Amino acid sequence: MKITKTNIPDFKETVEKSKIDLANKVLYVLIPLMNSDYQKKLKEIKSLNELLVNKKKKVNLEKADLEILMKDYNVKKKVKTLLERIMKLLGSGLLIGEFKKEMLVVLNVVEELPEDKLNFYLGETVRVFNKKLKNNQ
């Protein structure tokens, strides 16, 4: 094999240098584009996060309102049930004496009573009603 010398420069350094130059030129063009797109995406993400936070606050407020309405509904439902049962007892003439006075007190303060007390009085009413029915039979 015959080797001849030419005037062509050595490619190792020039190729590496031209690769670096090309990469720098590409980055010089792409970095502003990527930065603007990146900033747009960041703004979009930030606005979506704020929207999410606002919607969560709105949902929590509506949830609290619904819980208040449900508690009020449950109390009114229990009061209605209590009144219906007491009306049955009064209609049948089974409420007499001390228990009648106690029921009148319960009816006067029924809205301020907690749910467990209402449940207790409903249970007592049913128990007394069942006891009176067994005694009458």
C-alpha cells in the first residue's frame, strides 16, 4: 500500500470543532424557542393549579353547606317521626301521667336536643308503646 501526502488537513480536530459549532448554532436557535414554550407551559400549569385550588375550595364550601342541610334534615325527620309516634300514643290514650308530662317537655325542647337524645326518646316511646300494648292485650 502506498501512502501519499496531501494538503488535506487532519479531520479529527476540525470535525470535533465543527460538531461543537453546529451544536452551538442549533442550541442558539432552539433555546429561545424552548424557553418561550417552557414559560407558556409553566403559566398554563400555574393557571390550572389555581383553577383546581379554587374549585376545591368551592366544593368544600358546598360540601359544608350540604352537611349542614343534611343535619337539619335528619333532625327534622326525627322530630317528624317522634311527633307521629307521640300522636299515635295520644290518639290511643296510652300516654298518661308522668310520661305524658315528660313527652311535653321533650316536645318543647326537641329542636335543641342532640341526635342521641332524640334517638333515646324515640326508643323510650316505642318501648312504652309496646309495653302498653302488651298490657292491654
